[in-house]
Amino acid sequence: MMKTMMTAALRATLATSTILGAATLMVAPAAAQTTTAQVRGQVRTADGGPAAGAQIAAVNTGTNQTFRQTADAQGSYVLGGLRPGQYRITATATSGETVTQVVVVAIGQSATLDLTIGTATQAGGADAADIAAGGSSNVEGGEIVVTGGRLVETKTSEIATNISQEQIRTLPQTDRNFLSFAALAPGVRYNDSETDKSFSSGASPAGQVNVFIDGVSYKNNVLDSGVAGQEDSRGNPFGQLAVGEFRILTQNYKAEYEQAGAAIITATTKSGTNEFHGEAFAQYTDRNLSSTDYFVKQAGLPKPAFERKQYGISLGGPIIKDKLFFFAAYEGNDQNRAFNVRLQNRTPENVARFGQYEGAFVSPFRGDFYFGKLTFVPDDRQTFDLIVSKRVETDITGFGGASTNAYSNALNKKNNVDTYIYRWTYRGDSFINEFNASYLNYTYNPTSLDPNSSTFNYQGVIRFGGKESTQRINQSSYTLRNDLTWTGIDNHVIKGGIRFAFQDYTFLKNFFVQPFYDFRNDPTNGLDFSFPATAQIGIGNPRIAASNSQLGLYLQDDWDVTDKLQVNVGLRWDYESNLFNNNYRTPDAAAALLRQLPQTSYFNSADYITDGTNRPPFLGAFQPRAGFSYDFKGDQSTVLFGGYGRYYDRNVFNNTLDEQFRLQYAYGSLFFSRDGRPRADGTPTVVWNDRYLTRDGLLSLIANAQTGQPELFAVKNNARPPVTDQFTLGVRQRVGIFQASLSGSYVAGRNGYTHLFATRNADGTCCNVGVGSPTRNAGFSNVLIGYDGLKTRYKALFFTLDKTYTQSSGWGFNLAYTLSKGEQNGNDLFSLQYATPDAYGYRPRPGDERHRLVLSGIVDLPLGFKFSTITTLGSGSAYQVTDETLGSTPSQVQVYTVYPPKNCIKGIAAFCEVNMTLQNDIEIFSGHKLNVAVDLLNAFNSKNFGGFDDFTNATDPLTQLPRELITLPRRVQFRVGYRF
């Protein structure tokens, strides 16, 4: 009773906080350093001594908000809580002399800016390339002013890549998904397929990443996509028109970041300023601007329809000058892409019978994104924001291509993500307090186009009728967060915070509501296409609901030990009340069966039976994080850095759902024959009759005949969440106008969740589930147990070479090279070929790629033209092969990893993509520009294959032949935009 009352009170508190925040129009701009930046450094006098007591003021040039600090006895200062943008930073000595530098601060930076009063020469500070290429210094009434560019972050232990607004606007892109620029960071992969727009890093799956937008975690807690809204989606997680800039943290991020065992992306949205600014854009490509798909050409089919239109508008400005600002944006994404449905095994008989389902059918995608933001700055100490966003998508897909699915068997993937954010930041003399209240609602709703029709699957030929499943999965999250930064101790920036979230999960999984009929040609068992071999039907309650509370605490210290050595130490602790369906009660029949099964080194029945109290929450998620940087010369030209961190992620709720779901919702299986005789393997059958072609007919049969038995799933009571230990050591070196970095990385992951058979025989072979076995006698076909034994390891060398684009220099260049090896034991969610994951041994994990090189560049051309490119070369992603040469039972099947053949640049690479853009900003009149651009995507029409042959047996040798392209063919895309 007390627990229920506390839960209700917490839910009410969170809801009230969010509603009151919306009502008062107050939100803070900086929810921890996930969306803000920090500038620190030393103020010196002209003779090199410390300017003790100097006053430092940073004025945001867009809003005129001023941030103030006083230098300590060593001349050191820290300016925290800076929203990304341009700042005029002025240091005033006690003598009255001043120096000013205009700089651009990027999201998440912990940058160094040293100021020398009485001279224009800066130690460190703004981008040296910019100053060298045209940055200026001048004297204004005795005040020395240096106009620089973006601050360069060198004295940090983090491996991070910042993506600027200039890069977002200028570099070529397929479909305005800002996540695609994550590929510019070493060690990070972005997937740009039709149904997968996720990103991943290291040897960790996509589910272990996280994205923060305006300080709010978009973590997908229910499905494996990593980011809410990206499960099987070709849409964009957030409207790019509303994104200001973002930062990719590959490794060694600090204790304030939660729920990620791999890379993190943190983004900030645009805000209104004292000037009105607006933008409108449209971009277009279609079939006539695209080359023909390789497989379409091979099949001799006509080029299918294709059209993509994207468009949007934004406007921001002042409501009350210097006090109240607004920003609003809308983006639309309309795609019509046809897929060819083509029969396999095209015999004359099959073509005559099923040819009606062939053809090119349009797969329409519609996406709409809405964004609004109010910013209130009552004084220099406080900032409030209210942020609202809404994403709505529909996508009819899942037919044609490499599959045998007819259009009628498609799904409409409905996808909705809504967020509401309330934030308040208060700046004291030696502290900054940042409060954040947010609400996120995510719904994934793949729906059958014809939910009232049965599914008919003719193996190896065609599948038609309604889709066999309709799902509605919802994640609803209320979150409160508070972060306090204190600079009251010289040379220390101490930061601590607390995060609490209350979440509701709802699953509605309507599988086989209408029957699924499977037809096959199998002379051994007397089966052909004249009647179904099997039928499946769903029976029971398809709904599961759960609630979960999350608590996170952290404390960290950035300590300038000397003017050359900085040390970062922190500790984080996270807790979840219901990570593994902790309140579940094992039914008596299931418990009795578990006790009868053989006890092994990996299975003890007591670990899998619970009365609702035997599965306590995991309390051991302590995460120490430490790093250092050493500036050899004190001028940021050569910096040694490194660090170690432990990072706990979480197990998504869908992974453990079957323990409860399979007992309340069964997939009834029926086996048919002409004469009612058993199959060759002893499976009993029923004589087929056409009255079984309806749900009612099958239900009557189930009530009176033997049917397939469900599998029993059991979750380990003391299962632990996945965790990675990350080690890094590297050096940053300024080389003329370039900034270079070389670092080594090692990441060890453990506690990955998978399923094993608990019914293996004494010799380890699979499985004792025959007639008369304890499992069959208890009413189950097999027993699968959850096991937190998946492990990964990742070794990598990262090299980057950067020259930031600036207007004064007119060009920019970025290179990111990754040499890596990612390995894992076990399989994915099911490791059934061997007894345990360790029995597999380590092998390259699917997706592992030894070499990847990404080049990007921007250069100004005459007559206002600008050229940009992103070029990606890869050695090829590994994929997993299932080998049944020795037999098809789980004990006979072998699993291993294969790399694809290299067919690019004369066998040097397996993946090649060159994207280029030529654009021009035409000034219509003062402050108003028309942008016209043409993109040439996959310029050399590289054939980046995927879907390789991944099965072999004694009669089917492995060919490594591909079935699909993972990038689209060469295409031209036109863009036009207007900005003021």
C-alpha cells in the first residue's frame, strides 16, 4: 500500500511540474552540459603575470545576455552554462585595461580561451586557422578587440566531434537526417538503409547508444533501435530545420551522461534572438534523376517509381527585446518509392496461379514534424525555456524487393514522438543551477493493411493476404532533472546532479488474430500447394502493461592541477525499479517444470522462479569515470589525453516480455495432411478440410485436437544490465592550420542479454523435448532461459585531421579514419547453437568493419558558389553465416562470420560512396539570401551490396551473392532555400 501511494504521489508530482511549466512559459536553456558549453582559461597581463581580480564578461551577441566571472589569484576563470553561439568575451583588469575576443562556442565544449590584457596576441583561444586566414585585431577606444572564430577544444579527455550549423547546411545529405553526420566521427557508423536510420559505435549494438536533444534523453526503453522513433523507420528523429548544432561523443564522456554503453549524440535546438530570422526550403528528387537499381536491371524490370519531396519553414525573433524570444519550425517529408513484387521459383504453374500479385507497387511515406520554443531572459542570472515538438509518420512498407511479400501483406508503420520540456537556469556568483522537467511519449504502431484477412504463405514463391501481426507499443516518460555546478574552489569545477524518471510501457501484440497458413512442397511428408501444411492462430490476452522508475545520481570534478594538467574524476550511480519485469510471479506449472529440468553450470531453477519478491532491482550500477589532459607547452599545440570509464546501459523491456506474454497469449499451431498420418518426425496431423480456412474453423479444431505447444520463457532473477568498460589514450597536435588527433581505444562489454535452451541433454546436445519428456508432459514444446552472458570487445585506432571552415579562410576539411576490430561471443537475442555464449568463443561481430575512412570538405568558389563533399570508403561489414552442413538440429548448426568481397576501387574497398554538392547563396537584398543547390549522391554509382547469402548446407554451398543494395543508386537532388 505504501509503495502504491508513493508511486502515485511521484506520478502526480511529475505531471504537475510539467503542466505548471507549460502554463508559466518557463524553461531553462541549458540542461547540464549536454546542451551547453564551458569556457575556461587564464587572464594575464602584458608581462605574462596573472591578472588577479580581472572581471570577465561574456555577452551573447544574439540576445545580449551577459555572463560574468572574476578571475582568481592565478588569473583563472570559468564561464559555465553557455548556450552555443557567438560571444563577445571581455576581460577588464583592475587597472582598467581591457581585451575583447569574439568567439563561437559549440555545444558540449569544455574549451580553453586564454586572454592577455594589453596585447592582441592570444594564447590558445579561437581557431588559429581562422585568425591566420583573416581573423582581425583592432583597437577601439583603448580596448583591444580580436575577432576570431570557433573555439578549438583540445584540453579534454573526451573523444568528441562537433558538427556546426555551417556543416549541417552545406554538406551533402540524402534526406535531411541530422544523425547522418554522426559518420564524421571516428568509430561511429550510420545506417542509411530504407528501414534502418540508426547509428552505432564500437562492438555495441545500436540499442546501446543515446541521443539527447535540449537535454532530454530520447532513449528507446522498449525496443532495440536505441533512439525513440527509429525502430524500422526511414524517417528522421528530429526536424533538421530546428537543430542548431550537435556533438558526437564516441568515448570517455563524463558522469553527467546516462543510459548509454556506446556513443552519445547531444543536440541543441535553435532559439530566437533580437533579430527576426526565417528560413524556407524545398528539395526534390525522383526516378528520372536516379540511375536504375542494379537488381532491377538484372531482372530486366522497368525502373520503379520514385519521388521524394521535403520542405519546411522556420521563423524566430523577439517578442520583447532582450527578454522574450520565440522560434518555430515545420518540416514535411513525402516519399513515394515503388518496389517490384516478383515471384520466386517462377515455374509456369506458379506464374499462372500467382502472377496476379506481381508488379510495381508504391510504398508511400509521409512524415510531419512540428517544433516550437519560447525563451525568457528576465535578467542576466536567469533563463527560462518552453519547448514542444511533435513527430508523426506513416509508412506502408514490407513488400517486394528481396522478400516474397505481396503488396497486400504490407504494414503501415505508424510512428509518433511527442516531447514537452520545461527548464530553468539560475546563475549565482560561483554556481549555476539547471532544472529540467520533461515529458516524452513514443508510440510504435505497425498495422496490417487488411487486419481482417488471413495470411497465405507459399514457401519459396509468394506470401499474400493480410499481415499476420498488428502491434501498438508505447513508452511514456516523465523526467525531473537538476544539475548544480560550483566554482567556489580555485581551479575546480565541481558538478553534481540528480535525475528521476517515471515511465509507463504498454504492449499490444496481436499476432495471428487471423490465421496464418503455410503451404510447402515436401514429398517426404506428402505435402504440396493444394492444402496448407500448417496453420497458426493467436489465442489469449495480447496486452501487457508495466511501470518503471529510474533514479540517477552523479558527482564530478574538473580540476586544473596546473596550467598544463587537467584531471576529470566522477562517479555515477543509476537505479531502475523494473528493468527485468521485477514483480513477475512464476505460475505453479511453470515453476514445477523448471525444477524438473537438469541443473547445470548455467542453469539453476531457483534463479528463474519468483513469487514477485525474488527479483530485486540491481543496485550495483556504480560507474567511476576518470580522465586527464596534459598540455606540454601550455599553448594547446600538443596535448596528451586519456581516460577510463564504466558505463551501464539498460535491457529493453521487449527482450524479457515473452516470459509473461507467451503464457497469456499462445500461438496455436496445427499440422495438416491428406490422410491424418503423422509426419516423418512423428508430429501428429489432422486431415485437411476447407472449413479450417476461417478463424472459427481453426478454433473449433484447437478445442478438439492436439496442437502445437508453446515455449516457456524464464528470466534470470539476478540478471544485470549491460555494461562497458572503456579505455582511451591519445594525443592532439596542432600542425600548422590543422588540428590532428591520434588515439587508441579498448572497450570491453558484458552482461548482454540472450536466450539459451534449458532442456539440453546430459552430453550438451539439444534437446530433451520429445514425447514423454518433462517439458512435453507439462504442456510446453521447449524451455528458453534468459542469460546475461553476452560479451563484446573492441580495439581501435582513431585518427582525425581537421581544419574548421570559416568565412575568412573560405575552406574547411575533415578526415576521420578508424582501424578497428569488434568481436563478440554468443549470438544476438537467441544463442541456441551452443550451450552458452562462451562456448561460441569470440568471433568478429556482425557489422564489424576493419577499415573506414570518411572525408568531408567545404570550399568557396568564385561568383558565390560553394562546393562540398562527403566521401566514405569502407572495407566491408561482416555478416553472420548459418552453416547446416552437419545437420539442422541446434547442436549441429555452426555459426561464423564472413566479410563481403571487395568490389570497389579495384578490390581495395567493399563500400564506396561519394556525395557532392554545388550551391550558391544569392543575396536578393540586404540580409535576404536565396540558396540554390544541386546534390550528386553516390556520384560514381557504386554498388554497395548487402543481404549476402548467409546460409549453407550439404546441398547449398555458400555463394556470398548479395540480394540488395544498402545505398541507393546515383541520383541528383535539387534544393532551394530562402533565409533572412
